[in-house]
Amino acid sequence: MSNNQQPRRLNTGGARGSGSGSGNSGSQTRRTVHTSSARTVYTSSARGGAQSGARPAHSASSRGTSSRSAAYHGTSPRSAPAHSAPHAGGKKKKKRGCGFYIFVTLLVVLVLVIGAFAGVYHWVMSNISPDDPAQAISEEIRTAEEYRGDVVNVLVCGIDYEEGRNYSNDAESNDGMTDMILYVNFDVKNKKVNMLQIPRDTFVGEIAGSTGKINAVALRNDGIPSLAKLISEQLQLPVDYYATIDMQSLKEIVDLFGGIEVYVPHDISYKGSLIQQGVRTLDGDAAEFFVRCRYGEGYANSDIDRLNMQRNFYSALFREFRTLTVPDLIKMVPVAVKYLTTDMPATTMASVGLSLLQVDSADMMICQMPVYNGQPYGSGKQKQSVVVADPVGTADLLNTYFRTYGEPVSADQLQLASWGTTSSTPTNPNVQYMGQLDADAEAEKEANGVDN
């Protein structure tokens, strides 16, 4: 960045708490243990005021004494009016107690609630499910039958739709590239989660079209199922379901949270935007810049360094999700409907979600596929910078963390696409645990005297 260009500071702040030096921290209140929360309006009690108008309870003992006293003196505590007496020989009409009407009312309300819930459920599922049933993951690449229930493997992709840029051959289309590819192995039985980041520039061959990169596979073929099939074949990994998220949703999700607290390991500065090192509260725009940036100081390895930086955001996002209340989840439904697509059945989604909340952050691992810098692919204007997977390092990584329920694979068994390389040493898979990332953020806050 030139010296005469004043960087534009994004809307970020220090960690919320008494030690925060950000103007943001006072206005963007959140539901966390170290700050007053705007969300506590959903959980703080407003019942006290409502109780002041409640009918006072009558004393059972006083009523009993009054009745007994009347009986002792031979008088009735309540004398019915003469005209209310039944006619001689007539049957007294049996009245239904108020309990009957309460029961009917509750039954009607219950039916209405169930009906409304069912309507919302079908509306949500119809919007997040793929339009074409053929867009579901094929049975051939799913987890082996004997391991289903013990492990679930999900392909999570972030779709980058860049306004004004058409990736496909259709001039009217603005279909995006899968610029974030995360293979998630959820070991339900042992309550562990292992995540594999696949660099978007990974060379996979002609199936990706003129770019040769993995992020173009879905666009150039038959959608995400094509990408899942390629990953299954080249990496010998099963895929049960997929979920795609429009990267634009990131801004809305973060702003719904009222900002998100993220540990920034080093300053990020590019084209006038700046996020300073430290524990920072990022709004939607700042969060988008944080996860997208791959240029400037600290990004010598471009996308590889960006993948490492994104882990701090994943860690922060998972911490936030674990604190969500029911009203928070309700607020997120429109965002999910607008930006999420998945072939996962609702029952499986609910089961996986609940089980995921039981996983300790110390048992959530994230790593990236080791790669070499590759020779340019293509020619002329179509020439692309690519990276090439390291077969030996990849096989070792997969056997250690992702093939715990099956037979190990050798480097020769992987069907990785080969291409010329320009580096002699592959990148480090950089195995990290979310618990350690959380600890790094806490250590940073303590070092700067920020209260929790």
C-alpha cells in the first residue's frame, strides 16, 4: 500500500468488555458473559410487571372455617334464590366445569401451533432442498452401510457469486465458483469432528474445464454432486450429504449476531481496508473482508494463508452458535432459506445439529490438504495459477483423521490429478484444534487486560 493512501478502517472494535477501546463495543451489545447484551431482552424476565395485576389467591382455610361455622349454626353459607330451585320431579342439568373449556382451548391452540409449525417446516425445507431431486448425493459414494450412524461425512461449500461476473457460458447466468471447500467428518460415536480444507486452486484435471481448478468442477459439470463424486474418487473419501452457502450470507449472519468477536493474528491491510491485530468485534463487512482477503502482508502464500486465517473465524462462529437462544434461531430462518441449500433430510439435520453441540472444542480438528505450487495451467488469457496435491502427505493425513472407520489408503490408491510443480516442499497441513484457537483468543484478551 502506498504511503499517500490512508487505509479505510472497517467497522471493527476491540473485544467487548470494560477494557475495550473501540467505539463499537459500547453500541453493539451482545449476549456474552463479559458484556451487557441486547439479546438478553429475549431471556430477561418481564413477568414481574404482569404479575402485579394477577388475582390474589384465596385462603382455603378461611373458606373452610366459614362453611363449618355456618353448618354448626344450622344455616346454609349460601342460600339459593327461590326462583332458581328446580321444579319438582325435574332433572337438574349437569354443568360442564371450566376445566372442560380449558382443555378444548388448549387442544385448539395445540392444533394451530402444530399446523403453523408444519407449515413453516415445509416452507423451510422446500426452500433449502435442491430443486432437482437428482442433485442429491448418489448412494455409491456414501459412507459404507456398516458405519452409518457412527459417522456422517458432509461436503460444505461456500459459493462465491461476484456481481457482474458470469462464470458459466450462459451470458444471463451469474453462477458462482465453490471458493470454500470444507470436508467435514463427524464421528458421532466418539463425539469428534475433523475438517479438511481443500484449496480452491487445487488442480484436478480437465473435468474443471479451462481452469483445471477444483472450484470450477460444480459449475462446469452437474453441480455439487459432481464435486462430491470427484472428491470421493480422487481422495477416496465417502460423502453422505452436502450443504452450500452463498458467501453473501456471511454479512447478514454476522450482523444478526450484532457482530462477532474474532482473534486476528496479524494486521490485515489491502486496498485501503484495515483490520488491526488483536481480538476484534467484526461487523458483516469486516467479517467478509477478513475471510476473503488473500493479498498483502502476511499472505505470501495467497489462498493457503487465507485458509489458515479463516480458521479463527470458524472458531468464533462455532462459539457463537453454541450460545444461540430459540429467538436467535428463529431470526436466522430467513437467512437460511435465502442462502442455504442442502440434500440432508430434516431429521438428520436436527440429529447432527444436536450431536454437534455436544462436541467439545478440544475435539474439533481442522487441517488443510498439503499441496505443491504448480506450473501454470492453460495458455494465453486462459492461463491459471494452480496448486498440486501432495499424494504422500495427503494419504497420511486422510488415514490419521478421516479414514478411522475404514481401511487405510496408500498414495498410489489416491486418484489425484498430476501436474508439473515448481516447489520441492509441500505446504504444511497445519493441524489445529478449535480449543487451541479459543485459548489463543483468551490469551490475547488477558494480555491486553480485557475482561470476559
